[in-house]
Amino acid sequence: KAGVTQTPRYLIKTRGQQVTLSCSPISGHRSVSWYQQTPGQGLQFLFEYFSETQRNKGNFPGRFSGRQFSNSRSEMNVSTLELGDSALYLCASSPIRGGTSDTQYFGPGTRLTVL
Amino acid sequence: GNSVTQMEGPVTLSEEAFLTINCTYTATGYPSLFWYVQYPGEGLQLLLKATKADDKGSNKGFEATYRKETTSFHLEKGSVQVSDSAVYFCALSGATNKLIFGTGTLLAVQP
């Protein structure tokens, strides 16, 4: 079974631009979560989607948004980019939403650099 | 709120040495506990997990036991290899399916 795929793998943008990242979950997985990884803040949860609905959101400004499509693929968008948005953005999928034992499987990430 | 604390790195060991990376957590209810590993330039790979007290997760020679009485989930391996060099993250998830991570521990194994 193919793993979680993320595109693009690398991205360079300038301040003020916007960016869209894409994530395709493992086939059959319906929950998709996004995380930001930076050297200073570590791994932080952005949001979770299930059945095209955002079910949980982390502590990030409204410039960070996402959506999920009917085939469970997800996109996240960052508008008005700031230098501090430079990070590795990781997508994770899990088979079902709910309960405490859902294991999340991660993609390789998208490395975003903001100049 | 829920949180994870893991030992600071880097941890430098010689090949075949014994490894312990400490992880403790604070959580309400009964979270699931995980160890993920990240190799340079890659995403996170699930190493092992445990979903209830006294469960032992194991994979590739690594082990960790869910200890509710000490709120710990320490990672151990009896004999490390150079290929184990990576960053290791302890994490928990509660009812919301959101993962909360520790700060990560860099392991460097020297031949």
C-alpha cells in the first residue's frame, strides 16, 4: 500500500505571497492532520480533517487554513507568508477518527522556505 | 493540558551500547503513547506504540512500556547500530486524535 504523499517536497516563496501544499493519505484513511516542524518550536499541530470537516485546530493564526476533498486528499494554505513560516510541514493520515488508539502515519513533508 | 517531556540530547553512543531515552507525560484520561523516529531529510516514521497501561510496544529491537504509575514511556534498545542514528520523538494522543510531541532526542551512534 502506498504511503502518505506530499507535494511539492520543496518550495521557496517570498514574504507576502501565499502557498498551497497538498497531501494524499494512505488509501482508505479518512483522517488527515497537518503539523508544522521548526527548530525553535518543534512539532506543532495545525489542524485535523475528517469527512471534509475540520474537527480540531491548533494555535495558529487565521492565515493558516486547510480543506479536505471527498477522496480524503487534503490541502493546506498559508496566506501572507512571513519569514517565521519557514518550516517543514508534515501531513499524517489515520484510518478512522475517534478513540485514543488511532495511529497516524506521516508523509515525507514539504520544506517551505520564505525569503 | 497534555504534555510530553523527553530527555535532552544529543545522546552519543558507541555501536552495540545500550540505549535509554527517557520520556514522561502529563495527560488526563488514558492517552495512547508513541515513539516516532526521523532520519535526516525525512518525515516521521512510527517506531512503536502502546495504548494502555502495562502494554509493551516493540519494533526493530526497540521497546517501551506504558507505565501509568510513573507516567513514563522510556525507549530502550539493547544494542544500537550506526543505522539507528536519528532523532527520536515521544508523543501522546488523547481523545481528539491530536499528537502532542516531545522536543526530540538526537541519537548519534559511532562505529
